Amino acid sequence: MMRSSGRFWKKQGFTSLSRGRHHGPIKYIRSQLVTPFFADTHNVGDHDHCCFYYLMRLRTGKQSVTLNLSEVEEFHWFSKSELTREGIPEDIRHICGLALGSAAQY
């Protein structure tokens, strides 16, 4: 699980693909937070993790993404066709399917 802040993503050149909706009187809202396209909690043995999944894109086509491998335990890129491959966990298939469906709207 990676932790990050909005400032981190902006420094990396990302912009969010979605914005949250207001659920209260406008005068009480200081700032509007980005709504994740999916969120879950799951048990990791002695405690639970809560994960929020966001769709992001680079602000320009001239940027690249560099993953800091010292912050990641396990990481994989999947193409859409690879998601049907044996050994891909069902939850990964489901969340990636939701992401691909949501991204198609943009």
C-alpha cells in the first residue's frame, strides 16, 4: 500500500480524472476532495487496511512515471488482456475492470 498526498501527485505532474460531489450546503465546504472510483477495507492479519483507488493521468504527454521501488512490496503492470491470465487474483481483476470502465469515460 502506498501513501500519498495531493501535493505529491501534483509535483509528479498528475491531475485527477474526477472530482467529488458536494453533499452539503456549499457555504460550509472549504475545499472539495477528489472522490475515489473505488474504496475497500481488507484484513492483513493483525489489522485492517483501507484503500482508496483513484484514476490519474499525466498533465502532458511529455512526462513519465518513475516508481520508487523502495516504497513498494509488490508491483505489476497488466494489460487488459493479461487480466484474464491464470494467477491474477479476483479482486485485482475486479478493481482493474472498474478502472478501465471508468477511464473510458474520459
